[in-house]
Amino acid sequence: MVSTTENKHGSGLVKIEEAAEILNMGVSSVYKLVSTKVLPSFKYGRTIRIKREDLEKFISEHYVTRRTWG
């Protein structure tokens, strides 16, 4: 079985759909992050790919440990 953070080819690239699953977001939300350049990506053939290290950096920069309300 392939882990959630590792695609079937084991490469350092993930597709939009894989990134959406890892981030627990909708595909359209990930497309929005990519189109606004919040999440770096590049075109590989006719698909958009995200470097795994860029995805991990995005996660670490947006990780919330405690939210203050009020």
C-alpha cells in the first residue's frame, strides 16, 4: 500500500489531486493556491505538478498549533 504522502512512483512530484488529498482540501482550492502562486508549481506535459518539498514547506508555514479567538 502507498502512503498518503508518497505517490505510486515515489518521485518528488505530486499531482493536484494528490496534493488535495494530502492537504485535506478540495481540488479547486488547490488549483486556486496554485493559480495565485501561494503554492509553487509547474506544468509537466498537460498536468500541473508540485514539488513535494514545496508542499511540505507550505504545510509547515501554514500549520496552526493554537488559534486565539476574540
